[in-house]
Amino acid sequence: MEIQIAVAKVNKYAVTESGDTLEVVERPNGGLSVVLADGQTSGRGAKAVSMMVVHKVMGLLAEGVRDGAAARAASDLLFTEKKGKVTSTLNIVSVDLHTNTVVITSNNPSPFFIARGESVECMQTESKSIGTGRTIRPVISEIPVEPGLVIVIFTDGMVHAGERVGRPMDICTSFKSMLEDQDPSPQAIADFLLGEAVRLDEGRPGDDISVMVLKVQKMRGDTVRRMTVRLPINA
Amino acid sequence: MEIQIAVAKVNKYAVTESGDTLEVVERPNGGLSVVLADGQTSGRGAKAVSMMVVHKVMGLLAEGVRDGAAARAASDLLFTEKKGKVTSTLNIVSVDLHTNTVVITSNNPSPFFIARGESVECMQTESKSIGTGRTIRPVISEIPVEPGLVIVIFTDGMVHAGERVGRPMDICTSFKSMLEDQDPSPQAIADFLLGEAVRLDEGRPGDDISVMVLKVQKMRGDTVRRMTVRLPINA
């Protein structure tokens, strides 16, 4: 099999720094983790919060700490640092080659999607952002790694896309319609969803938007690990 | 402008775990850093070393520590942990949007390449691996971010490719020949160099091989940040 991950991100309109932080890291016992945080508000302050949260989680995962414990630790750190006045969403999606599962750890009221073959679940859980109290716990889902699995997570910029102009985005329906295409690549799915959101925001995103798509498929081609990054810069 | 990064990695033949670790992280003041370490020997022990080194560097960079200081700190950590008996190579390639430069920090006897327009430099520096003593310092190069810049770094599996069968790889010549192509993408360059190395090793790499290509070009298309990851798994 092979795991494919694609990420697409845009900043809030006219804001140079995204309050969303997303990093992908290798796990010490094999596999990798995607860590996504969206700090409260936007711009520099939000960026500092989301970077603090993501780096706390990455550091703990690198030491072999379980995802759920890492999420709780990040929440407690944020609570302590900001006295409960600043929140952040947090998603961790881990491909754990030890258990052969994908583990989704969510402290994010925004939904996330799990597709397996014909079945598409749009998961709307009672998951709370981190940093607001001492009892915050993540919602954790564990799914076997098998060909055809697709997982989509995103920040609330996607959820609120189009609301300003009275045309809210139905992300789940967009995702389902995309999946009806012939075996779309994760990049195609991520670009489609982000493109829809930006279009509904009339080309001026009202918030930072990040979307991550993970897909498991049968091995195609060689056994080379690959990564690509594209960073547009204003210069 | 836009920055494009591509990475390609293979394991030593018949070894399931790579001793090379490569991670890409966002910098707190804008831009990103690629951190690549190759721990001594191969397999699990080497992986633990290279992960320790890379995570030390990532943690420090996230706090705003300069690349050179982060490399020295990682060397001291490794020296202290392993009593000077285990070495690792370390490369940090940072796109610093504060200074608008690419900073290459190298503790790696393997060469690296810098191409600007027609000029291609194959840099063979007196750079030593980390962890062997208290006076280890990196070799640092700083280059303005401008369209046409291409930087290539790799681990010594590439340098030693083909030696076993008496046909060592001339990586610099391969790179130059590749650049004569019509504006090759970073992924095409990385795949070409890795493919050459694996071919010279007769399909059975004698060591872990990692190659990273960074390219700066004029902005093409939208302002979306993107990342893709491909992870082949044995299952």
C-alpha cells in the first residue's frame, strides 16, 4: 500500500501571516503524523499560538507519547500560558505502522470526513478547542489502514466560507461530489475543496483556510518516499 | 516568487528503516527550513540518532534560534548522549523571509550543489559530521532568494552509489546534465539523481539515500501553499 497526503492552505484576505499551522512529522516507531492547529483570531498572535501548540505536540510525538496525551498536554500548556483566555483548534492525524491504523485526534468543533469505498461519513463530534480549561479531552477515532480510505480535515475558515455573502459552503456535499470522480488524487480533492471555499468567499477568504487530505491506496510504482512543498512568497 | 521543494528517499536494500531523517518545518518569522540528518550505520540505531538530531534542531528553530547555533547544539547533544562515539551528518537549508536569503548550514562531508542561471557550483567543503567533539562547527553559506536558484543536498548513500560495483556516481555531472533540460521541476531533479544512484547500485542501494532539491522561480498560478507526501508501506 501507499499513503498519500496533500495539503492546501490560503491566508485570510489581505493578511500576510496565516494563523493556521500544519506540520507533518515522522513517528519514532514508523509512520507519520499530520498536526494542524488554528489559533484564535488571525495574524501574528494567532500564528504564535498555533505554532506553540503544533510544536508542543510534535516534540511529544517524537518522544513516543500517544496522540491523545500529546493533545491534552498541548491544551494544558496553552491554558497555563494564556490563563485560559486563548483557544486553538487541534487535529492530529497519525498513520501508525505499529498498529496499522490511522488515528484521528480532534479538538476541533469543525467536522471531518472519513470515506471508505462507497461509504462517506461526515463526522460532527462534540469536540472542543484546547486551552479553555483543565478538563479538555480530544475525540479519538481509530480506523484500519486499508486501500480506499480517505480522510479530510480542515480549519474553520472552510466551515465559514461564503457565510459573509449568505452562501455557506456545504463541505460534505462538495466532498461527496468530488469522490464520485474517477479516483481523485488527494491533491485534487484538497484543491477542489479549497477552491470552492475561496470562490464562495468571492476570492477574499474571510479567515485562514487549511485542508488536509490523506488517502490510502494500493502501491503504484516504486518504493521511493517523496515529498513536495510549494511556498508562494511576496517578493 | 515561489519556493518549491522536492524530496526523494529510499532505504538501504533489505533494511526496513532508513537511518536518514528529513523534516520540513515552518520558521517562526516566516519561511521554512529543511533539516536532514544521516545517523552513523543503518537501521534502528541510526534512525534513533538522526531523529534525535533533527528534532533537537527543529525545536530550536521553532524558538527562533539561528541555524548555526541549532547545529552546534545538536552536535553537543549528540556528543553528550553518545560520549563522542556516534556521529551524524546534518544539513539545514532555510528559506528566511526576514533576510530574503537561503541559508545552507552543513555538517556533512558530502558536497552540495548551488545553481544560479548558467552557473553551477559543486561545493565540496571542509565540513565535519556532528557529535565527535566539542569544537564542531558548521559551514554556512547564504544566498539571496532569486528566481533560477536551485540547491541540492543529499546523504552519503548518494556519494557512495555504485562504488561496490566499481562504477562510482559522478553526481555533479549528472546534476549538470539534468539542468540542461528545459527548466526541470525539483521533483524531476530529485527523482533523476536518486534513480541514477539506485541504478548504479544495481537496484539494491548499499545505504539509505536521501536527496532534497530546492528551487526558486517566478510565481506561477495561484497563491495557495501546498504540500504532498507519499509514504509506501509494506502491508
